Amino acid sequence: MVTNRWPHTSRQRNAPLAMLDFVARPHSLMVSFIERQRRWKALSVPLALLCALGPGSTGCKTASPSPEQPSRATVRQARQAAQSKEDAERQQLEQIPPPSKTRYLSVRTKDAYSNPFLVVHPQTVTLTILYPDRDPNGFDAGGILRPAKARKQEVDVRLENLPQALASLPPEVWPYGRVVAIEESPTAPRKERVAIRRNVEAAIQILNDLGIVVDEWTGSNGALLR
């Protein structure tokens, strides 16, 4: 009976130790899990800050896709089409004879100017066209001549559409030849003068490219030249 008592006692002592070891293992696993969570949170804060400062950084993804760029062939075709259109407009205007300075330099008022007249604004250009009377001998034949106001037409166009507008005019509205008068808008406020002057220079460049002589009525300081 004595020999059977010690093995029994040994099993009783070892059983609680094994149970304590079994209980301690989940606790250590929980501690390591919490520690990993803390490390991940500490790492995620600098990563989020890095993405906010630079969306193109490594590991950061942008939601919006980059716009599709046109191919070189598309760009080349667009340029060729624009050049062909400009050449056609220039050829159309070349049918108008060269200007005669003795005719248009003697004109002192806008109302007396018979060729196309441009008034430049901050956003658009006003093209004034004076059509001739269809029957200049109508008065002698007992008819009534139309006044200049009835034969005048004003059209607001953008600079990019100015070549097409000039090329579409009939030859009879160019009595002075291939020359166009241009001036700054006299009614524009002073704060718009800089923008208007830029448009004047752009319009002059367009006219030069079309082979049209420029009759400028406004100087670089806004003063009238006539």
C-alpha cells in the first residue's frame, strides 16, 4: 500500500501543473495578438500620411485614371486639317487685289470707311461690313438709294473664327483692296485694356498670316491714330 501511494501522489501534483500550462498558453497568444495590432496601427498612420502627401508614392493607389492622350497620328491629322483650312482661306482672300493707300488712308471717320472694320473686345471681335448699293444709278433712274446704315452689318466673332469670316465676304465689300481697319473698343473700361491689347496683337497676327494689310486706328497706348 505504501508503494502505491507515491505514484498516485505524483500524478496529483503533476495534474495541476499541466492545467496551469494549458491555461497560460492562450494568455500568451492573446498578448502577442494585441502587440501585432498595436504595431499595425503604428505603421498604418505613417503610410496614410505618405499617401496623403504624395498620391504617386509606392503603395498608394489613385482612384481617378489618367486621361487618354491622343496619338501622334491624331495630332498630325488635326494639324494638317488646320493647315489645309488656313491655306484655303488665304487663297480665297488672294482673289482680292492689293490695297490702295491713297484710298483708305484719306478716310478719317469709321462711318466713312467702306472696307471691313474690326473693333476688338476682351472676348470677341466685332466685324463691321458695308455692302455697296446694288444699283448706284438708281437715284438717276428715279429710284431711291439705300442709306449707309441700311447697308451696314455688324457680326461678333471669336478670334479663331476670324479667318473664316473674312474669307466668306464677297469681293464687293473690299473697295480699298485687301486691307482691314482695326481699333480697340472705345467703350471698354480701363481694367480691360490689357486684355483688349493682347487680342489686338493676336488679330493683327491673324491678318498678317492671311496676307491682309492692317490699317490700325488705335495705338499701343490706346490713343487714336486718325
